[in-house]
Amino acid sequence: MAAFADLSGLPLTPQLVETALADILPRRSEVLPQEVIRKVAEAYGISVDGLLGRDRSHQIALPRQVAMYLLREESKVSLPRSAKP
């Protein structure tokens, strides 16, 4: 980064770093809540209805917690909000 800043004649700033790394860093696409729910259900071998239902068994609770975490971190929505069409 220091060499890039020196060669470009610009001060080393966060914006310069972002510009320099733009082609290297992967671009994040928007994550659809319904896709997260479907993928988590598929990964744990349960139905989407089971994941969104009222069942509190361990077989459902763990995947539901994973889905809630992913939705909160990636989509900034909750599981109940994402289940609505």
C-alpha cells in the first residue's frame, strides 16, 4: 500500500486502500433472506416449514439459530420478518 501511495503521489488513506484493493477483494452481493432460509434448511435436511414452524426440538432449534444468525449478520433482518412474502 505504501508503494502504491508513493507511486500515485497520494497520501495513504482508507479511500486509497479501498481503491487499490477494489479488484482484489471479492464484491459482496445482496443476500436474499428467503435464500438463506432455504439453504440452511437444505444443509440440515429439514423443510423450510419446519425451520419456520413452532417446533423447538434440537433437530430444528440449531438450524433455526444458524438461520437467525446469518439473517441478522448478512441481511440485517430477523427470521420472522424474512419469512413474510
